[in-house]
Amino acid sequence: EKILSINPEVVLATGGIQEEVTKKLKESGIAVFIVDPKSFSELYADIEKVGKLLGAEKNAKEVINEMKKTVENVKRAVTNLEKVTVFFEIYSQPLMTAGKETFINEMIELAGGTNLGAQAGSGYPQYSVEQLVKDDPEVYIAVKGSMGDPGDIKKRSGFGQLKAVKENKVYVVDDNLVSRPGPRLAQGLLEIAEAIHPEAFCK
């Protein structure tokens, strides 16, 4: 109702949880553009489309070029390095990870890692601590932000036996850099790569 009251020419929205809202907007005659990419190539295309929509095509191309530059730098830095097993925590209770067909899965692979969550299915599946201990990731990454704070992962029951904990390879990243489909995902990719292969990004 609030959106309709301001009579916008177009509404930008994501998919999934906003589906019901976007349906009502379309039924009311409001133009809605859905931005819900699942990969960097899809994100580049969406940024280009939004640029055209807003009459800011030059700005959009500049953003895309900067992102591509960061992505290529990461790929080049890790290209000859051995793959590292990674567990990526989306939520702690219950323990949830990023599976196949997610941006995070692609980011881990681009960063030179093997995403353990991919074996659990697509989207964001739950993952048991027992399975986690069995898989024993070399690197553990969790997000902090709107979904919550992972706290001190090393002190969780059973986590002390993980290789990632023993070797002090547990990292926390800002969820805005990995969970929001926008230009900052390139920076998120860089942070993930630095966690997985710090030796490739020595400053």
C-alpha cells in the first residue's frame, strides 16, 4: 500500500521472499524489475539492465568492469594452487550452509576451494555437526550480520576437533559482502579467497 501510494515508475525487487509483494504490484499496474542473480555472469547482466533502466549505462559498465577486474585477479592468484575444502556457515542454529546453485558456492570455487556444502544439495541446506566433523573442513567461514552473529566458533561443542579450528583457519565475513546480489560481491570474493589461500595474497 505504501509503495502504491508513492506511484513509482518502476520497482526493483529480488525474488523469493518478495514474490507475493511483486505479484500484487504487477497486478496494480506497477512495472517491477526482478534482480535475483545466481552467478557473476547473471549479476553482470542485471547490473547492465538496471543501468539501462535508470539511464546510467556508463556507470553500470564501469561497475561491471571493476568487478570483473577483481574476479580475474582472484582467479589468476589461485589458478595453480591445490583446492582446499571449505565449510561455509550461513546460520548456526540450526547449522545451515550454502549448497549448489548459490552465489557462495561459485565464490568458493572461484577462490580455489571445494565447497563441502555442495554435497548437501542446492540452496541453503541444514548440516549436522556429526557430518561436519566427519568432513573435517580445512577452512571454516561464517557470516555475521542480519542473520545473526556466529560468536566464538572455536568454543562450540565438538568444533575443537575440526582441522580448521586446530590450524586457526576460522574466519567471519560481513554478510553484506557475500549475501547481497550487488557490486560488493567482488570484494566478498576477495575476502573468501584470502581466507582460503592467504599465501596467494600476501601484502
